[in-house]
Amino acid sequence: MMDDHDHPELDWDPLDDTKTWPENDFPPKKVGTLALNRNVENFFAENEQISFGTGVLVDGLDFSDDKMLVGRTFSYSDTQRYRVGPNYLQLPVNAPKNARVATNQRDGQMTYVVDTGGENPHVNYEPSTMGGLAEAEYPTHDEQGPEIRGRLTRARLPRTNDYKQAGERFRLMEDWERDDLVDNFVELIGQATSDVQKRMVWHFFMAEDELGQRVGDGIGITADDVRDLQPLPTQTLNDEEQQRLANLGKNGPRDVEGLTMTHCVPNEHRVVTG
């Protein structure tokens, strides 16, 4: 978990989607368990029509300031309405088990329930003197979220440190994971132009010497071949990265003692019996 303030102690922006939140500094908090206990009985009804969406929230959850999450919240719902239909949340595979669907959606394809909580079923807007919908009194959002003062604009992120997490992740991988990653890079980057190959090997050396060395060996490029390359015009290297650039290929392995691999989803094995 991470609270909403700016976290000046970090040398990377918490809302930078190319970064992960190290579990050592921000331990995950379990909010539930998803149990897969059977295969679907009807592939179309229970798989093809399933509609996940980041905008479908339960009490106790709210949106973060992550720009990608905000964008996906809009696009997911639009996609489901186009792909499945305007009343996709009424389908059993998408509906809550112990609560009614309350979208205030009126009619449209595949509607089969009247979305009402006892109000006038002919009025699905508020305010109305005809006994229509009433705005919920709880929860209130007046005191939620970060307090922000400043100008909203487009600018480069002031804190980057683009290579540290990438290098640490490579060092924390299992041997077979590193082998697969290197093989994939060699195969795909080997098809690129020479300039692109050199720039990618330069990036890899900036992240971790072993990664740059192994990919470079696979496509015939050494650290000496890329040592004179300068950062891209859009890059701003911090002091740590400048030091790595000065010693490109000679920095040695990153120290990952005490670190753990950060996963988006815990890799747990669940056995269902009975």
C-alpha cells in the first residue's frame, strides 16, 4: 500500500507506469481471494460474455491518480457496451451474487429486469418530483482523495531512474527466466537495424551488466561498441545513472540482497477438493 502524497524520498514517480512499487517498501495488502474452482459449463455464456472493468467498484475501493487507470476506466465500459451489449452488467456472469444490479440503465438490447430500488420505474433520473431516483447519502466523497494545489499540465516526469528497477528485476529472476528473456531479445533485436541494436544493448548495460553482455554477445555487439552513445534527447539521467554511464559495462552486478520480486498477481497454487 502507498498513500497519496508525493513521496519525495523516492527517486522515481509512484504514478510512472513503467515502475513497480517494491514490496519491501510497500508491502501488499490482501483484499480478497479469487478461487477458480471449476471449468465453465457454457463457454459463450460464462467466458465470451464476461466483462471485467476497472470502473465497477465496491464499497471501500476508490480510484487512484494513476493516469492509465483513469483512461482504462472509461475505455473498459465503452468496450463492454460495444462488445456484449448495453446491459452487459445484467448478465449472470457479470452480476453480483448477493446484490441487485444498479446501473440506472434504461432499456436497450438484452434488458430483462427493471433496474429499480422501489422508486417510480418510469423515472430514472434525479431530481424529480415524480418519485424517481434519489442520490445516495452514503458513502460521501467530500473528504476523500489527495488535496492538490498547483497547475495541471503536460511535462516530463521530474524523477525517473529508468534503469534501477529493470536491472534489479533481471537479477531477481530465476536462471531459466533470464535465459528465456535473453533468447527473446537476441532473436527479435537481431532483426533490427544496427543503430537500433546498439541503442538497445546500451539500454541493457545501463540496466544490468549481465543483461547487456549476454544480449550483446548474441548479436555481436560489445560494451566498447556502445560506450560513446549519449542519452536520448528525451532522457534525463540522475546522478546514479550518470555514474553507470561513465562506467558502462564495468558496473558489476546490482545489489539485490533483501529484495523480493514484485508481481502484479501473487503466483499461488490453489487446490480444490471435494
